[in-house]
Amino acid sequence: MKLIIFAGGAGTRLWPISRSNTPKQFDQTFNGKSTIQLAVDRVKSLWGIENVYISTNKKFKDIVRKQIPDLPKSNLILEEERRDVGPAVLLALLTLKSQGYVDEVAILWADHLMDRVDSFRSSLKVANELAKENKRKFIYFGERPRFANQNLGWIHFGKEVKEIEGQTVRKFLGWSYHPEIKVCEKMFKSNDWYWNTGYFVTNVDFTLSLYEKYVPEMYKSLNKAFSSKDKAKSISKAYPTLEKVSFDSAIIEKTSPDDAYVLLNDYNWSDPGTLYALKEALQESDDSNVTKGLVYSQDTSDSLIFNYEKDKLVTTIGLSGFVVVNMDDALIVVHKSNIPKIKELVTKLKEDKDLKKFI
């Protein structure tokens, strides 16, 4: 099986840690490693680095090569510019096909954390076998929810189809994206909804046939570029013209629930997609603080305080539920209830000619 790790996101919700030139997946916050390094470590021991691919924006080429030095050059898939996940997956799958590979593939993400790596590897092995037996299906990965999280997608599953090596295979019933908190609470209590990790295993040729069926212009344009004499030049010219669309909108939402299975497990997985979610992923308890650098806190709880300036002390008094991030060129102080507004803040900074340099 080939494994593609997508690492092209901008990570604006994690500003100022994550910047346009150094997104969150490259920040070496986790015991000196970045989430992309952790993602590669999780899978290369099973399938070998030669079967691991990384899809990212061309401007991150050097940082990927620095952080993943053993990745074969042919396994680095570079997007000419960001066009969302729909075109990115198509580019990756056509790259595999151009190298003569059309079988099972895992679609993975570079910005997640998990503690139970062995369980995840077991799921990948089971999903690989399922995909071999069912070449026209998606195998989705569901994570046991720990609380009613409205910042994630949820996956709805039905009756058990089979059990393979201790992994429960269920019917897939549907999705819910970022539901309201009351809906989340009902899902959490129902026991038939899991968090959607966004990972899945499928077949290259099958997925390409869906692109040809559902987004024919996109498929035709990029496939033609791969067939040209000067392939690299044609791809770099064609890719920026592709429609910006998510993979879900382009493909998944147009397929039948019968085209998928769900694997249920508990990886202690988290998606630290916001600064407070990062705190939740690293915390020892809900009330504990998560700190980095030279920090001194008094009467402070449930807060994330990161200080990236070596010779500067950051202190807090009486904070509860706050995020404080001090960089050498930017500082943010925000209550956890206002975390969603960071993306709006970044957009406004981009529009200001004097402030956009900080993004």
C-alpha cells in the first residue's frame, strides 16, 4: 500500500505559531518533532519510507526535505499553488498512476496527534486488506469521541459488517460537519457517532474513475498534463487553473453510503487545529496549564502560554481559559471562547499593507 500524507494547509487558526511560510505541521513543538515528522514515523516502520508520499505546496519543499531527509525525491508531490484538497488528491493519485501504481492507497494528514500508534497501524493493515477485497469502496477511520466536540466532523455508523483482527467494521451512514453543541451532545450520548479523523483507504483507479465521473473538466485537464511530453511544465501550468474545491464536495458527497465502510477504534487522536485545541491535546487535565519557554504563572488555570523569546519572561496572573502566545514579532492574548475569531483576525491583517508581513 502507498501512503500519502497531505501537508499543504496554511494553519491560519494557529496564528501566530503557524504562518504562511511555516504552517503548523512544521512547528517542532512535540518533544522536538513536528506533526509531519510524527505522521511519517507512524507509518514508515510498517510500509517503509519508499511507500510514503508527501503532498505539499512547492514553497515548503526545502522544509519537508530538511525534516524528512530520507524521503525519496520522487515521493514529494508539489502543488504549484493552493487549490484545496480536491485538486491536491487528484494530483497525488495521478502521480502514483504515472509511476505505475493503481492499487490501495491511504490518505492521511500531517497535522494530527495520537498516542495509541499501534492501534492506528492495526487499523491501516485491516483497511488495506478490506480495500484489496473491496476495490470500489472507501474505508473511513472513526475515533471514539471523548467529549461533545463541535470543532470536528462526526461520522455516523450502522450495524457491524464483520470483525477483523479485533477491528470492528461497520456500515457507513453519513457525516455531520462542525455541528452545533446541542447536536454534538446528542451524538456523543448516542454511541453511533464517532469523530471523523479524515483518514481513509481506497483504490487509486477507483477514485480516479470518480474524478472522471463527477469533476470531468478537472480530471481531463490534469490527466492531459500528465500525458504531455514536458510533463512537469504542463502540470505546473494546468494545476493553478483547477477549481478550488474540497475532496468531500468534489467526490465524497456524490457517492453512495454503500460505497464505504467505517473502522472504529480509539487512537487517543486529536486535531490541534486551533490554539485551544492544541492546549487540549497537550494538557494533563482540563484545569491544567500548558506552557512552553520562559513562563511564570500565578493563579492561572486552563490556559496555554507559549513563549518563543529565549531572553524574555512571560508572566500571567489570574487568567482562566486563556491562550497567550508570544513570538519575537507578534503577541496574541485571547480567551478560549474567542478562538474562532483568530481566522477572521488573520484575514484582516492580510488586507492591511502594513500588517500583512506578520502573517
